[in-house]
Amino acid sequence: MALCDVTEPSSLPPHLEVRNLTSMHGDVLIQHDLNFTVQHGDIFIVMGPSGSGKSTLLRHLVGLDRPASGTVRYEGTCIWGCGEVEREQIMRRIGVTYQSGGLWSSMTLVENVSVPLQRYTRLNSHEVRELASLKLAMVGLAGFEDHYPSELSGGMQKRAGLARAIALDPDLLFFDEPSAGLDPVTSRRLDDLILALRDNLGATVVIVTHELASIFAIGNNSVFLDPESRTQIALGDPKILLRECPIPTVHAFLTRGSDSNLLAPTRAVAAAPRAAFGQA
Amino acid sequence: MTEQIAPKQLSWDRTVSGDVAVHLSGHWLVEQGLVDDATVAEIVDAVTPGRAIVLDAAGLLGWDSSLIEFLTRGVKVARARNVAIDRSGTPSDLARLITLALAVPDQSDRRRLVGTPPPLARLGGRLLKNVDIGLAMLGFFGDSVLALGRLLGGSSAMRGTDFLEALTECGPRAVPIVCLISVLVGLIMAFIGAVQLMKFGAQVYVANLVGIAMVREMGALMAAIIMAGRTGAAYAANLGTMQLNDEVAALRTTGVDPMDFLVLPRLLALALALPLLTIFANLAGMLGGAALASIDLGIDWPLYVNQTKHAVTVTDLCLGLVKACLFGSIVAITGCWCGMAAERHAAGVGRAATSAVVLSIVLVIAADAVITVMSSVVGI
């Protein structure tokens, strides 16, 4: 399938660059030949239907799983294929929040946020606690320092995960489905928080999501992963893609299928219980 | 008010043009069963090439999934034979549901490409898989040695509190169960031994039997097996769940080595706790033996203690404790490895806990056999 690319060429060096990345799970192909760049200060959306390999791609980008082939470069330094030391230096400058929060369940929130600080700074324990409390306050969790993750709601866990991700003031923040399982208002607040953090920390943000509201509200660049052809089929600002991308899959995704005949079956699902025993 | 259910009816006839008209009437309900494949094939075959199937649902009174199933199956068969289907005669909500069922193309090509290989290849594949597992576990063992090196070098991310917590969990809290089992094991050994030794009038040697067996072998072995079931399984379930919740991934992306942070405190705790538990097990076993000896054989306590003192040497005790330390490491490493290698779903965590117990018991007993042979060769 042809690639629909609406990105504007940039002469600036990219923050994150992915070249010819192929992702496999055992002997099953997930995605092949992914090529995209993320500029400094972008809010870059990785989107696509469920099962298209978005979270797997994220694991390649943050250095968790080695891709089957291809390169991932941070400001020119590749993370797969270079030494452990370089990778660790790059990893220190990124922050990741996970779909389920990924908080360490045996530790309180302040301990969770303290771990990266203890690992990478020479602050004493009092200073670490001060700084960790500040990060919690930044995500609106002041006063919850000594709570355990299991005592919090889903939205609060995500925010605590975010506090931990920004503990070391990263240049690049990754989010795996930040709004999954959150109500629209909480999800909107999280979007605002992401925007505020981007502006205040000067960070680049990469978000894996399929929440349309978030995609249009905060994204300024994106890649669309297609589960059928198993590669990227669209690149660029989601708002421009919505207007200009002619590919039906992308258009249907960005419009929730309302302009295509895909809506008809969606309505029929709601009608099904009534129809089941109704007069035909 | 109950609605009268009219049984479903399916009939078809060929029109003059070569089309086949399919008439659906009555109530199509799952309780009445599904239409068989032969009927579907018969209808599709009846169509003259180039003509279509025309659905007529004028007599349809009600329907559920059974009708949708029949029609989607029909559509698939018809597509395979290049026969068109005219669905305009069906209710619009029915047509939509069929479109829905057919909207997402069959993704069977995403499933594994390889079919079932021949038996010999399967056997070989399984062998290679086990070799891979063995190598991975060896790698894990190497990683834990490196983590220990980092700890000694002072650059470990291990937290002291985690170690103490793990030590409390696998030390003091395990004492009652270890003692209970060991008393019973000592009692059983004394009983079996007494029956044999009485034939020679050598009952007093029950103390030697129980003492040496407990200190050299059974103390460490029983403690290790209990800890495999108690703590090894807990480690696997704990780390498996952390893996499932992305907690392990979060450690990695934070730049904290999970070996330092999760495995090392557990490994050190169990390697330290098991020799201590073994001392309890030894004492409890001998207590069980002494109890049986005094009740059943009339050997009084001072005599039993004296006899034990002569029989058991410091070498025996040290051998038992060294073994206990090794067994503790085996149980901890196996449990942690099973947890870290667990598949990322609930069943995977369950399997990890099971294989942690089975694998660590097997490895402990195998290691015990090797050490026993080696020590007898060396003459300890």
C-alpha cells in the first residue's frame, strides 16, 4: 500500500530516528520497514488499530526489546548495536510511563519516584525525598507520598507513573496508552498535563494511543501502523492527515468510520438485541 | 403473553433466468440447530454460472445468530465459487450484521506459518527448546554472579530494606513448618531404624542413624524442599506478576538492573536463611528421634544425647550447612528465573510458579546426589 506522507521536510537534526525497523514476535511478523523521525519538541503519536504492534514498537524505541532488524537513533546515536554504556546514557535521558502504570507495587509513591534519583544523582536521602515530593506535586499528587500504588485509582496510578518518568527531567517522554481506562475528563486533564510538561521541561513526547480526542488535541506529528499490510501507511500531523489522507483505513480510523460504510455495522451492533427476537 | 414460535423454514428454487431464490421464513432460533454444510453447498451449486443467489425474507418472523451464521457461511462459500448474493430482500439490520461479520478479513495468515511438523522434528524441536532454556538459565546464573560482584564492588542498586524484608519472609516465618516436618522425619527414621537394629540388639545406634542422616543429608534436603514449595514458588509468582505489570520493564527503562534490584536480595536472603533453617531442622529431627527412642526403645535422653555426640562430627555438620547454602541459592535462582521468564499473562504466572517448584526440587536432589558421591570419593 502506498505511504501517505504529509510531514514537512526539516533540516534540523531529528531527536529520534527510526530506519527500516522490522519487528517480529517469535516467527510472527508484527511490523516491517518502519521509517520515521521525531523532531525536538514534537508530540509524536504512534497510532493504529488494536493489535497493530504499537506497544511492541514502543518497547523497541525505549530499549527494552531488540528489533529483528533496523536502527533506532537518538540524536544520531543508535541504541541497538552500540555498547551498553551508550545505551545506559541514552536511557537515563528518557522517561517511560506504562499502560498499567508500571509502578513498583511494594514501594510507596515517594519511594517509586526516588529510585531513579537515587540511581543517578548524588543527593542525600532528604534531598531525594524533597525532589520526589515535588515531582508528585507536579502531577497533582501532593499528599499521597506514603500511599502504595494499590491504594490509588487508575488515573492516579498513571499520574504517579508520570511523576516517576519525569524524575530525572528527561528530554524524551514515552507514554503507552496514557488515556486507556480513564474517563474523558481525567483523560483530558492528563493530556493537558502532558502539554504542560512538554512546554515546561522542553521535552519531546512520543505517545502510543488510539484515543482520537487526544490524538487531535495534542499530537503534531504521527505514524499510522496498519495491521493488514503490517507497515506504516501514513505519516504527519493527524489534523492534516484527517483532511488530506486518501487511504480509507486511515480516514476511517481518524473519523471513527463515520464517513465510510463501516458505521453501518457499528450501528447494527446496538440494534442487534432488539432485532434478535423482533418482527422482521 | 407468549409469542407463538413458528419453526424455521428454508426452501429454494431456480428461476427461469438461472438465479436461485432462497426463501427464509418462520423463527430462526439457535435452539432449532444450524443448517448443515451440505445444504449450503447444494444451494450454491444450483446457481447457473454468472447468475446470483437472491435472498427472500418476506416470511421471516424473527431471528438470532443462527440465521446470521447461515448467511455468512453462505456468503463465504458463494464467494469462493464466484457466485454473487443479492441481499436486498433481507431486513436492513440483518444485512448490517452480516456486513459486520465479514468486515474484518480473515487474518489466518497472521497465525504461525508452520503447520504441525513430523514427530521426529517435533522431538528435535522440543530438545532444542530445552537446550535454549538450559542456556538461558545458565546465563541467568552468570548474571546473578555478576550482580553479586557489583554488590561486593559497591556499585549495586540493591536496597538493604528489600534484603531484610526477603530475609524475614524466608527465615523466621519458615521456622515452624521446617521444625514440624523435621520432627516427623526424625521420628520416622528412628522408627524404621529401630525395627532393623533391634534384631541385633543394637537399638542405641538409632541415635547414630538419625543424627548422621539428619545432619549430613535430610536436614538440608527437607529444608530446601519446603523452601522450594514455600518461597521458590512465591518468588516466581511475585516476579512473574511484576513482569506482567510492566514493573520489570519500568526498572529497565529507569536504568536499574532487575538482577540487582529484584533477584539479588532474594538470592542472598535464601542462601543465608537456608543454613540457619537447616540447623533448626537438624535439632528438630534429632528431637523426634530421641522422643521415639525414649518412648519405644527405652533409651533415656542422656544416653541418646551422648550417643549422638559421639556419632556426629563437625565435618558432617559443615557439609550439611554448605549444602544448605548451595540448595538455597538453587531454589532462589530457579524461582527468580521462572518468574522473570514467565509469559505475560495470568496462566503464564501460574505455570512459572509450578515450574519453579518442580525444577528447583529436581535440581536440589540432583545436586545432593552429586555432592554425596563426591564427598564419599574424597572421603569426607
